[in-house]
Amino acid sequence: MKKIGIITISRTNNYGAELQAYALQRKLRDLGYDAELIDYLYYKHKDHKPTGLSQPLIKQDTKSKFKNFLMYRVISPLIEGSSVFSAAIENRKKNFYRFHANGKTRYSKDQYRSYEELYKMSFEYDIYMVGSDQVWNPGTGTSLSPYFLDFAPKNKLKVTYASSFGVSQIPESLHAKYRDFFNNLDFIGVREKQGVALVEQLSGKQAKQVLDPTLLLSKDDWSRVINEDNKNSLPKGDYILVYKLHESDELVQKAYELKRKFNCEIYNLCKRAYANKKIEGIYNIEDGGPSEFIALFQNAKFVLTTSFHGTAFSVNFNIPFFAVLRPNKANNSRITNFLEMLHLSDRIVWEGGENDNWELSENINFSEPNRLLNEFRNDSMEYLQRILNAE
């Protein structure tokens, strides 16, 4: 049995990151591989140790360095230890821990808190894989080298699945560096259409667009995952689910309109456990973990979201939704590409503009999107099988 080591973004208390990390290693294990996540702590994790060798591609000024230090090494630990927010924070941490516990998510035996700890380790994987999320974003506040597998032995297969730049352009000053990065990889699978073009522009290599790992699992697969956990605290009956990564007055007004129409409550799944804005008539859920995230989407009457994974789970579960986007946001492509692929672009609403899409029916005929999603899922699985069987 081939052993696969996956490096990606995980242990970040972020729904999308945890779900995509779980999904990829779960799918590989279902295919019969001995797959695990290499437990390298992301730079935002409070226990990550930044060093001279882990400096970011784009040099940070003193102000940015201080801001990152303040946010991730001072403020976050202080908030986690605060009695003011302790109940929600502790419950959320327990829910995130429970989701990964009992072998559901397999991590490497050792944890690597610094760049040096990762690079001095002698791994024994047959295949090294870069997972999904914005692992190649040049604006990331740490070295990208680990996410191009330059710690892996030269004679081992090095591949990527649904990795993302998170941006549509790379500064010209970094082109040579990215070319070197890509020369270390044998097969390249990216999440967005723009990523295919960027890889070719930067390296001359071909890349394959594939689905986000969360979409490799069907709605029945996800249902079995959440049925293993206790979700008694979740809302009963019909409800409108709001999941937003930035504030949006237009989204909130639409939620009120749907509440009147459906005669049901509104629940806001918060991206963190503290300092969440309280909005009249909307109940905040601050302590949910990944299982609660999945269950809330699965059982919603309607979803309003600004998030890629909020959109992806709505589609996968066939829940009517609107994706609310800011026109000037740099990473809109991951949502617009996905919905364009499935002929669901009319479910996008642009903030601050004239939007006829708001007037669309609250119901969606998912027959064609489901057919297309299955085609893309099969295509992505063929890519996985092909690269994993490469010599």
C-alpha cells in the first residue's frame, strides 16, 4: 500500500481549511492509500515558530511584521484565555477537536512547529502531495517553500491537488522564483481556471483544474461524517442560514425578506467565537465546529453566503442559495469559476450594484448542476488515480 504525505493548511480554527484537509485524506484512504496530513503548523497558529528561514516571498515592512506578531502571538492567545469569551471559545475548540478525533483525520505522528523542524525530518512517504486552499498566495506571511515540497526527497513523486494561488496575478519580480518552485513538481492540479493559466505563464508546465476536495465527497458521504457526532444543540425546524466572511447590509436585508416569506428564523454561523456583531432578529452560532457547519448547511431552508465553501456545500447539498460578492475582492474567482462551471452564475449577487438576481426564485432546479458536478467529480478522480499510479 502506497503511503501519501499531504501538506496543506490545517489546525487554523477555520471551517474551510479543516474541511478540505479532512476531505482529501479521507478520499485517498477510501481509494486504498495510506494517506495522512503532515502536521506542519500554519504561520497563523499560535504555536508556530517563525524563523529567519521562514520569511515570506514579499518582504514585510516593520508595521506589517508588528501587526502579525500582535495578532497571532499576543491578541489571539489573550482572547483564548479570556473569561469574557471563554465558554464559546472552549466549546468551539472542543467541537473542532472532536471532528478530527478518533482517527477521522489522520495526522503525522510528529508535529512540526517551525520551518527547520519540517526540513530536518526524514520522511518515508511514497508520494508527497500539496493539498488545497491558498497555499501558493504570494501575500502569505511565511515561506511558500514547504507548499512546493522542496523538503521531499528528490527521487519521490511530488504532486498537487486543487492547490490555489488565491490571486489572479503574480508580481513579475517573483516569476523566476515560482518557476523554480514548479520545476520541483511532477503533476500539478489547481482549483481555479485562472490557476491553470498562471502555472503555464510562470513555468510553461501544464496544470489540470480539479474540484475542491470537499466536493469529492457526496452529500451522503458528508451525512455519514456528521452522524458520528452529537449535534443536539443545532436549530430544529426550518431556518435561513447566513454564513458571511465580511459584513453585508444587503445580505442581511435579504435574510429579513426571506424570514417574512418562509416564516422561519435566521441563524448566522460565525467565523469566530468572539467579537461578533449582534443583529436584531438573527441568532449567532459562535461555537460550532466542522460537524456543526456541515449539519447547518445540510438542514437549511435557504443559504446566504459570501464564502466559497458556503457556496460549495449549498450546491453539494442542493440547498437554494445566493452567493453575495464584493466587486473589488481579489479572490472572487474561486466562487465565480465554480458557479460558472455548474451553470449557476445567476445565483451570484454583486454588492452595491443593480441586481436582478435577487428577484430570482428561491427554488433552484439542481438537475443540471448535479449532472455537471458528477462529471467534474469523475474527471477529478481520474486525475487523482492517474497521478497516484504514475511511476
